[in-house]
Amino acid sequence: MKKRNKKAIIITALVMLTGILLVFAGLFGNRIAGMFSKGLDYKNIQPEDLGKEIRTDIVVYYDDIDIEHKALQFVGDITSEDDFAYILLDLSALSEEDEEVYYSMSIQHITIQGRLRAVGDAEYEETIESLYRYYDDYIYENINDPEKNYTDAEKADLLEKSHEMLRNNVIPYCIDVKSIESFNWIPFIPIGAVLFVVSFIVEICFVFKLKKRIVLPVVFGLMIGIPAVMFFNHIRTILSVHKVSDSLYTMKNIECTDTRGMLDSNSSSINGLLDWIFDNHLYGMSNPFETDFDFGCATFAATTPEGDHLFGRNFDFPETDTLLIYSHPKGAYESVGMADIGIMGVSQNTSISPDSALGKAVMMITPYLVVDGMNEMGVGAGILQLEVEETHQDNGKPDLLVFCAIRGILDYCASVDEALVLLDSYDIHSDADCDYHLFITDRSGRYVVVEWLDGEMVVTEHPSCTNSVVAPGPYFDMGEPDDRKNTVDACLGLDRIVTEQEAMEILDKVHNEYNMTEWSCVYNLDDFTVTICLDADYTKAYTFSVEELR
């Protein structure tokens, strides 16, 4: 072998090694850099430190309290149960872009610079009350667990102790953040991968004396062409994701379009459904998600004075982010539907930001997980939880997870009657240690509540439902009975005629008292529009027409 080829082989091998090191830097650089970072010594803040400019490294881990431009940032040892606290960050001096950088760098190291100050009593109490609201849904769920059977006195004591623990973890200081510095290691991964592949190909050419002018163009063409063909619809779907607000996104469903395959998949559990999705849309990847579909809701059907038919819906769930999905697969009806992306681990409060490429990639599978929606034929449907025994029908029909039903109804049903035929052709399974019922309505004015009791599908004509059984009989009102359904019925009256604004006001009256109503939406089944309010904030509404989502 010629001397110059030996040198070329050594140089190319070093470039390959550089590519490998860049990939490792992208994967572990932030973690390694964090080993040398200097965090805020929150235990030794002195009076003379107040008012001074400070510069400190932090791991972005926060509670997104409902105070505009403020967050409670974790300080101390993230792995310790004792050596940690929360400090208030005021982000109002940052640009919108820099504020988004902070929220998008979850569980990553950044450097912040700002002025340290004491928090006044009023501001401190406002922060504490916001923190209570943030955690009370979890606290109330625990203390009201029927299996634990706490007395009222025990519940009050547990609530007080939980609030005391939260308060004790918040130190009375704030950093008025003026600037944020962060280094994104992620781009090193594709750069290193490309560098390694290219140098590896060149190395082969040198070792086997192949002609680079022939081999390289062919290999590069395959490197670009094969992924482009394999992931064409994935890329289009990811590019269609649009951020409307911090908690609301829209997406055009291009990738997940095999509703018929989903209906025929014989999925009888949530993990079975996710396994099918990953096998068919993500090339056999293993399912990494542990999902929780424990939610409460309220729905109703009404008519406007002009004769338009409305479908109203509250979705009650712990803090999450929301995705409005437009879908029009070949051979199916055009539809819009709502999905909770938080159950897939994607939100502003987790390590997978919905603004990241990974977050948007996860969103691709959510069309199969819509929990309410409507189609172009004027059919609206939503799923609601029932705290009764799981349903697992065994009538010799194909199996269908109840969550799949919403997607099937939106894609293939032009009326309530067609939806009932579809549901009756499967053995329905609920999973998740509870049951669910469906509320279905259409623009003819018909509405039904579909429940599965003692293994049988039971259909009840009622214009509203919440989280208790509607069907007359031994199961009536079982689940989580409350006054919401009665409140809705009273507001609707016998004629059920309300304006769209009044329909949203009804949802306001029955929103979850523990700040768990993540979205309220009013679908107009005649003009194919949907109006959405987030987090029980009924002063701000987002209205979407299908034309702007296409």
C-alpha cells in the first residue's frame, strides 16, 4: 500500500473518532458540564447579598405557577430529598424568545444573571397560594381516595401538612432574571453522526481502493433519499405543528392515518394500542410510555337560537398541554379533535418540551388518542371516565379499546346511529382500572350516552353527562356523582337553546373546583368551528375554523 494511503487512512480514522466524540458530546455534554457548574448557595444568602447582581448555574426544573412571567425554580441537589428548595424567578425582563429558552431547557444546565432580592409578604403569599393550586389536585386525589377512607378531620390534617411542606420548601427570595445563557449540545449528535458516516465511507474507499467519485455520490444519495422516503409523512407532520400559546398547539395529521388498521388491531389494552402504533408508524420501536388516562369531564348537546347544533366539553386532568388535531385521511371524513400530549410525557413541565423536535415527533401518534372531536358530517363525540369496574366484553367479536372508538367515529360515522352500529360490532375494553362512557351527538339534534354495564352496551338518550352512570337501573349515578350534570341540565332548560357564549359559560359553571379543567371547548357541528378556553380561563378564547387548519 502506498505511503500516502496510509496517512489518508489514519487521518480518516481520526475524523471517524471525532464524529463519535461529537455524538457522545451531544448525548452527555450537558450532564458533564453540569458536574463543573456552580449553583446558588441558597442556604447562605446574607442581607448584604440582596440587591446585588448574581450569576449562577441552575438545572432548569420548575413549577410553572399561574403567575405571569414567574416560575418557582428548584435549587440545591436535585437527587436529594432534603437538600433542596424553590426560589422565585421573575422572567418579565427577558424577551419572549429568552423566556421560551428557559422553559424549553428542562432538566438541562443554563446560566442565569440577575438581581437577588427579598420577596415581600404579599408576593410571597401570592406565590404560595399559586403553588397550592398547582399541587392541590394531587393532594385532593390522595386524601379523597375511597380505599384510604380518611375521616374529615384526617383529610383536613393531611391537607394542612401538605401545604406546610410546600410552604417550607419556598425560600423568601427572588431573582429578577436579566439574561440567560445556554448551550445546546443536541446539534452535535447529527453533526457527529454525519461526520462519522462520511469518514467511514471514505475509509472504505481508501482501504479497498474504490473510486470515491463514484462511491461517494451514490452513498450520499442513499443517505438523503432513504430517510426522506421513509420519514416523508413524519417530517410533514412535524412541520405542521403550530404553537398557539404556551399550552395549546395545532397539528395536521398526515402520518397516523390507518384508522381501519387500528380498528382491526384487536387492541384490548392501552399498552396494546401503543404497541400497535409503534409497530405501524415508528418502525417497530418499543413503546417507552407509561400512560395514565385518569380524568374527569363534563359534556352536553345544545342548539343555538339560529339552529346550529353545539357539543360542549370540559376535560379535567392535572396540568398538561393540549393539541388540536386536524385530520382528513383518504377514505375518511374530515375532522378536528383534542388530545392531551401531557399523558405522553410532553409538556412545558417535563423534560420533553412540545417545542422540541422530540416533542413534535411524539405528537405524531396522538391522532389515535383524541378524547373529543367532531367531523364534517356534524358528528361530535367525547369520552368520559367512570369510577366503576373495567369493561371487558367477550361476545366473540373483534376487540376494541374504548379510546380507539373516538377516532373510528370521527373518521367513519355520519350520524349517531352509524356510531352505535360501529360500537356494537366490537367487544369493547376499557383498561386503566375503571370504565368509560361515550357521549355522542350529531347535527340532526340527536344525542346519546353509551355505557358498558355487566358486559352489555347500554344506550341512554340524555343531553348531558359527567362522571357517573346515566343509564337507569342498578348502576345509575355510580362513579363520581356530583351536581354538575344537574347544573348543566338546569342551565340548558327543556329547549336546550343557548348561544355559543352561553354554552361556554355553562362549562365555566361546572369546571373543576381544584383547577384541573385543562380545556373547555364548544364545537359547532354545523359551521365546523371549535372554540377553546384553557385552564378555566374563560376571558381568553381561541376559535378555529377547519379552513385555517387544513
